[in-house]
Amino acid sequence: MLLTLNKIREVAYDLDQYQKEGKIEDYRILLNGDMGFNVYVVTEKTGLDYSKHESNELIQIEEITPEEFEEDDYCQFVFQGEQKIDLGYRKKLSSLLEPDIENEFDIHNEDFPPIITFYSYKGGLGRTTTLAGFAIHCAYHLGMKVLVIDCDLEAPGVPGFYDIDPDVLAKTDGIVEYMLNKRFDEKTDPGDHIIQLHKKYTGNSGDILILPAGNLSDDLENRNYRVDDLEFEKEHRLSRYDIHRTHYLEGLARLNISNPESMMQNFARLVQDLKDHPDYSPDVILIDSRTGFTEILGIFVLYISDIIVGFFREEFQAKPGLHFLFEKTAENKKNQDLIIVNAIASDIQRIEKFENDISVIAEHFDTGEGPYSFDFASIYENPVLKNLGGDSEIADRSFIELITQKQFHSYNHLFEILEDKIKTFEESRIKKEFISDETLTEKKQKILDDLYPFCKEIFSDNFDFEDADKDFLRDRFYYRNTMLNIFNPNKFLILSSKGTGKTLFYKALQYQETIDNLKSLARRSGTYLFVNIIRKADNYQHFFPIDKFEKKQIGGNQNLFFHRFWIIYLWKGILSESERLNLSFHTKPHLNHFVKSMNPNDSEIASEFVQLIQDDRLFGAIEQDIKSWDKQLYESDQHLFATYDFLDEIVKPDLWETSGYGIVPLFEFWRYNPYKRISPKLFVRTDLFRRIVGITNYGSMERSHAFDLEWTKEELFALLFKQVMAKSGQWFSELMKESGLSSEFISEIGWLAENNQNQLPLKEEYLRPLVRIFFGEKVGYQRKGGDTYTWFYINLRNANKTISVRPFLNMMGLAIDKVRENPYLMQSCKEILPYRCYADADVRSECVDAYFKDIAHNSIGNRPLSDIFDFIKNENKLPPELRYHSLTRSELNHLLTLVKEDKDNSPRLKGLSVEKLETLMIDNGVIRKSYKRGGAVLYNFAYLYKFYLGLKSRRL
């Protein structure tokens, strides 16, 4: 730390207090060159105590009366402006410490190409190597003319990654000479400073142009002079200045790097000259920046770049650079894309941890519209790359093959991200402006009106397929890849957190059209029948909770009792649906009396279950029935899947979590399924399954027999656009045309929708342009916020990185409500749904509130979460030192202890331990537990809940 700055803050704090108390009128603090400072205080009072500050002779405090102030020109000069503290002139890094954002000099015009800067906080991370490879990729695969500028001015090295003739290098100046020569002679040609690479790097269609940092050769700059050495000679007094390297160093010493506006003007002039040049107009500009905190970082990263690629490693030393890069790009008003590269990555666990750590950092820079958006990629070590930069022709040839044949997976992933960013940049430049007329507004309104009922109804518990339009299951129900596991008899566990559409899928399996569509997608040709063993809706209930049994009815052998209970339950469920499925399943006459609906309000049901369980003859007959049905299915080549939902209504969650009482026999029975053609499908809440007690080889069961229904970012958007294409396809197509998308792309989208039940491929190349039309490119003021394509995932994900569809659709419905209240919001923007509606603080809070109530109030066993959240949201109860979205182990324990001890909380918390409450929060995705250096534990609240709970960021 700098003691002077700390002291200035201390003095300023005391003077602010004096000013609030009316003891002084104003003050100014000026830092001087010897790290001391002068303090000027305007006051009529005397005898103010400055003693604790005047002990250091470098601190000079001077009181000025208002009369003296009026008469003293210097005082008026010192006090001009609003800034009370003046830190004076900086020799370096002024562009980093106080970038002049408000007066930013915008170098861009409509014709300028995208500018990508490659930056690393430390050396040796493969920054320049990656840039060199991406230049080849753009030229060879995309046919681009690529300009590479070496802005590592103090240690230039880009030319060393290509096989460039030494004579060419010795004759070519660089960016330093160009900027200074252009000032001296306006006719300076940028082409004289460009090196064009051999076609072996670029293929036939592309080009790579190198603008080096400068000419560092030992050759003579002016060969008309005869110079034998670097000593001064009488007839040639300037002889040493005839060396190219000396010219470069003199130019570098005079280049005003600390003046961002001057540097940007020079750079803009360079780009414009190249754009106007018949031979050197680039399609993309790649800049190799300097390592660490430098003026080049401040100028080229913070001001000029459209895309920033930052290289870091998963190590403690990288944190200052990461924090700084996020902080400065978040402050900047430029609409920049940020890509973080985990350089020289190691194992997958460390990579995932590093990405999580970066996500936490990004959350610190939320302006209220979501954490700062970034893309993430990893680069592993590669033997070819290690040998670059030398004289080996083999290494050079191997490098070219690595890129042109796409042999390096790490580069493929990163380059795909960059390629997509460039395409998005180009689309935004060429797209037509939307005309804000009544016709376009009507089209957008029509799309939102058609979408609204889907957002409000489809994933509600009361949704009934019978009430939907006749084509709903074909055109609007979203068929996900994970659903195809339904045909795998070994995958009998379907795990899902709240809000993922588990019950909707369960209900849809009652309809043959759903089965046929799934079969088509899975390329299955057999006969598959689904029977819902447990059914529940508003108008009927077809399930039986085990708390209807008395303890004496169950007896001492609980496992045997419930083993038989679930077999009987299966028997009843199949018989009740046999007619609907056109199955000729029958039972013995003496069992017909027991075949009836399992209404929980029927007092005789429990007694009948007990009779069937305890009577070996009756139970044996039931087992024979099921075996005979299984044989019939086998002989007719049919498969019957028995589906179970609402299991937490039959066996309450507290029994799952204590002894597995009542529920474990169901899991164990189906794990060792005795049937050939009858298979189970158990729809289970993930949080409950993770807390279940009594299952043998629990981990093996999940790995071998489970699949989940968690959503991906692409699936959310594909779901949305399936509804749009199904109900408002014509209007949406017209808006795509208005947006400037090519007719070929629009035709392809139309063909894909028409031939795939309105389901688009889960590919960013199809979805991103549609997301831009629907939501806009960026979220936030002046579009400086996060990329809309990643914004929803970042803002709606749970702590375990899963994302539920319910909050997404809640947000859509609430945002449409907001548009209806304020139609001008849609009229004044290009997109269909403006960010001021879906990113609105009230919309986000209400969306989360509805989702949380669904988790806590409508999910049995989760109600203690409501008490925890109510406590956290109460500013009078939660201490300020605990109001952070990141907590240590001791802080979380303290918080949960306070929750338990709070007299206003419900009695149900009294019997729960702190460890139990922690597990409840983790299993429901409320918090994430992670381990830090030295074994320390950190708990992070899901970003979904940060603002809803009023939690603050904690700078790491």
C-alpha cells in the first residue's frame, strides 16, 4: 500500500466530517511530487484540531478565511472544479488509473473492421502463439485479410512466429515509426510498414499482413553513410543514428503512450489509411498487447478493442489481473466482448474450479443488470507450439498443419468462439435499422401476445393437455434430447430439480402422440406403452400416502411390508389403465374387489392394502398376474413403462431423509427388476434423492440408472423459438428480414422449423441471431452490459450451475406484462422484448420470488428455506457483516444459528441442525460449497438470489 494515499483518505474523512458539522466551508488536497501533500481549508473558525495529521513534515495544512479566498487568485485556481482531491501528474499508467471515459475518443466508423486484442497478465501463457494461430485460421478457413499489429513495444515478437526472410524484416519499419513519421510527413504510406506473409500460411483466398512493433535490426538505416562501428566519427557525427534499432528506440522514447487520446487518434489514422489502401484493407485486426499493467493495456484493451482475449492460469497470482480486467472493461462504455482463456490448462477439475472462480469475480461487477458477461476457453500444452519461434522449418510446417487441419482441439474451441464474435460484429454493422412504425410494432405485439399464454400456463401444475390446442404436442411441446433416455430400460431414475418441467413430461407420456414423436427422434420402431402409476390433478386424485397406515398395520418387518406395498401399487396402476392402453390384462375373480381407484380419502383403502400384503395367497396371485402380463408383452413384442411422480406425496420427505422408511424398497425393487418388458420410470426431485438414506451403493445407482432433466442455455432459447415459430412464424420471419439477416439464413430457419416440428438445432449459429432479434445484442445502458445470449443463463442459474425453465418463463411473462403497461418501451427499440422489461429489477425480483415459493412452499420438505430467506431479507435481523453473497464456513454457521434461534421462526426449525439446513440449501441450489487454497471453505449464494436477498458483493 501507499502510506500517502491512506493518509489522504484519512484527512479527507475528517475534513468531510468538519464540513458536515459546519466547521469548515470547503477544502482541497493536492499531492505533490515528493509524495507529500498540501491541504487548503476554507473556514472562519480557528482552533480546529489537525494535530494527528501534522506530525509528518510532508503534510502541510493551511487555513484560509472566506475573505482571503476571494482575494487570492491562486486559491480560486486550486478550488476550481468539484474534485476535492488532486493526485497530480502521473508519469505512467494514467490511462489505467483514470481513463477519460466521458470524453472517450471513438476511433470507429461504420467501415472499421473488428479489433481483437490478445492480453496476458503474465508471460509464457501462449498469448502471441495463439494470436499467430488465429491469424492463420482466419486467413485459411475464412478467407479473411488479417492485419496483425505487434503492440508489445518493449519486447516485440510476433514476426518470430512466422518464417519471414531476415532481409524483409531488416527493411521494414513498424507501428512506432509509422505513428511518428505520419506526424512529420502526412504522405507516409502504411504499406511501407507492412509485411505480407507467404501463401503457405493463408491458402489461396486469405492474406496475413504483419505490422511489426518496429525495425530492431542492426542494419544501417541510411546506407549512403560509411560506418565501420558505433563510435562517433568526425565526418559522420550522427553515425550511430543510422542504425535501425536506434531509430526505433528513439521513436519509442518519444511516442506519447501516456496520452490515450493522442494514441487513439494515431491508431484511427492508421486504420483509416489501411482501409483506403487498395492492397491492405483488413477484414479483422489482431493486436498483440503487452504483459501486465501497461499503458498499452489501458489504450488498446480499454479503449480500442471490440473483443478482448485475456490469458490467465488457475493460480493465485492471476487474481489481480483478472479483477483489474473485469473492473476496467465493466467501467468502459464500449460494447466489448471478453473472453478468458485458461492458458496451459491442467485437469478438468481445476479448469471447472477456475471457471467458477472467474464467475464469482464477474458477479462483483454487476451494475444491476447481471454480472459482467464473459466467454471461457482452455488451452492445453502442445509439443508443436513449444518448438515455435526458432529456426526449425519442421516446427513451422507442423504449426501450419495444426491450424489448417484443425488438429488442436483447444484452438478449435477458442477459435469457434472468436469466429462467432466476428460474425456477430459484422451482422451488427450491416443490419438495417428498424423503422419504428405502427406495422412493426403491431408485429412485435402479435408475437408477444401469442407467447404470453405459454409463459403463464405451460409449466404450471394445473396445465392440462386436453385443454391445449389439438396440435400442441406436435408443434409446441418441446422434445429434448435427454427425454430420449425414456426408452432405455436401465435408466429408471429421472432426476429433476424444481421448475424443470418434470411433471409436464410425466403428463405428456399419457398421450400416444408424445410417444410417437419421441420414438421418431430416438429412431425407435417398437411398441412402447406408458402407464402413470400415480396420478394427481385438481379434479381427481389417484394415489395413496403411506401415512394413512397405522403403525400396528405395518408391523415389525417394514421392508417386507413396503416391498409388497409397491408391487400391489404397480398391479393396481396397470389394471386401472389397461383399458385405455388397449391391453387385455385381467385378474382373478377373487381379486376384482380390490381393483379400484386409490383415493386417499377412501377409509377402506388402507385396510385393503394391509389385507393384500399380509395374505400370502392373495399377494401370490397378484405377483402371478404381473408375471403373466409381462409374458404377454414379451410375446407381442411390446414394452410397458410404469411411471411414478408425486412420490414425495406418498412418502413424506422427512422419511426419505431419516431412514428411507417406505421409499427405499421401491428403489431397490426396480434396481433388480424381475420383469423383461415391464420397466419403471421414477420421476424424483434431485434434492430429495441426494438426501435419501438407506440405498445401497447410492453412487452406483445414480451413475448407472439415472438421467436428469436439467436445461441448457440453448434448450431455453430453442423452447422459446419453437413457440414463436408455431404461433407467430409469419411475423417473426418478417422481423428477421427487417433485421438484415440474409435471405438464405431466413429460408434455412424456415425449412428447419417446418421439417422438425418447429424445433431448431441446438447450435449457436442458428440461435444467436434469433436471440439478437428477440432480446437485442446486449443487456444494459447503452448496450454496454452482458451479451443477451449468455445473460439469462448467468442470471437465472442455480448455485449448482443448473438452470430451470420456470424462472425463465416467469421472467418472460412478467416482461410482457411490463410491455403492455408501457407500450412505448417496445416502440422505441429495435428488439421485440426490450431489456428494460426483462432485466428490470422488479421483474427479476418477482420472477425469483415466484420460483422460490415454488421450491420452498410447494415442495414438501423444503419449507425451512422460507424461514432462512425471510430472516436474510430482514435488515433488522441479519447483521451487516453477514449480508454478503460469499460466506466463509464460520459465517454461514453463524447465520444459520441466528436463523434457528430467531423467536419469530417456525417450530419446525428447532429440531433441525445447522448441518441439516446447510445441506438443504446446497441440495436445492441455493448455495454452492467450494474449497479454496489451504482447505478453506467458501459458500456462494446462487446469483439468482443475490439481489432478491439484498446481498452485497465481497471484493476478493
